[in-house]
Amino acid sequence: MAAHSVKNAPKVLVLGVGNVVMGDDGVGIRVVQQLQREYRFPKDVEIVDGGTLGLDLLPVLEGRSHLIMVDAVETGKEPGTCVRLAGEELPIALETKVSPHQMGLKDLLSVARLMGQAPGKMVLIGVQPGSIEMGTELTHEVSLQVETMKGAVLKELTAFGVQCRPVSRAVNECRD
């Protein structure tokens, strides 16, 4: 069987959302920023700090086949509990918003579906926040999960057929 060609590579968006001045709500942003610093991705993979943009992110979704969102998510579980949600689980998970941007995220996905721009595969890598009070620091429970969340994103990328390599002196690019 032929190697995975660039022409067939998925158009993947890894989207970190949240507010970095509201404690654990900023975890998605921190995870994508670390991925941007620590890894090189093929040209068909884009890592985006979506902040609290909500519907303003609609153009960023256009033409994507795969979407991985990274965010704090209300699960009712212990702070620091990581979750992976996919498909129809996503709208349900976004019903209980942690912060105002999540309503924007739910609306974003709804509008994208209505416009036929929703990626075919969507996954949310989330963590139960401990605190979303004003402040730039993550709680201890959530900060312990940043590496786990990065690993979960990389695992999803691998499942989508994307291979990335850590930034190092010898390796500066991912291959697909």
C-alpha cells in the first residue's frame, strides 16, 4: 500500500479556546501554545489559539475535515478530570458552560453545521476546571493535566493519520 500522500492528508484544525485571565479556563490556550512551541506539524495541520472568539472563528473552520478542540469543560467530576468527547457528545458537553466563550463555541459548531462547514470528525479534549476566578494561574489539579491533554491531542492526530515530531536540533519538520 502506498504511503499517505499529501493530497489525501486531512485538513486538521487544533483549536484551543478559553480565557487566560480566568484561571483554569485558560488551559486550552496553554495546551495549544505548548504544542506550537514543542512540535512541528505538516502543512495541512493548523494549531490555533482561538481565545474567546466564538462565532468569529467560523472562517477558520471552513474546509476542515477534522477538528480537535482543547478547553476546560464542566463535567461535574473532580477538578483535573480529563475527558475526550466526540460527535454528538459535544453539544451536550457544551450545554453547561464554564465561561461565556463556551456558548460561543456551541453556537460556532451549530452555525458551522447549518452552513455545511462543520468538520466531519470533531473531538473535544477537556478538563474539569477547579477555579475560573480572575487570575492567570492554573490550579494545581489542572496544571498537572496539561501534559496529559497534549498527549491526548497528539494521539488524536495520530489516529487522523498525522505524524508530528518534537522540535529538536536534528528534526525540524513533521512528515505526513
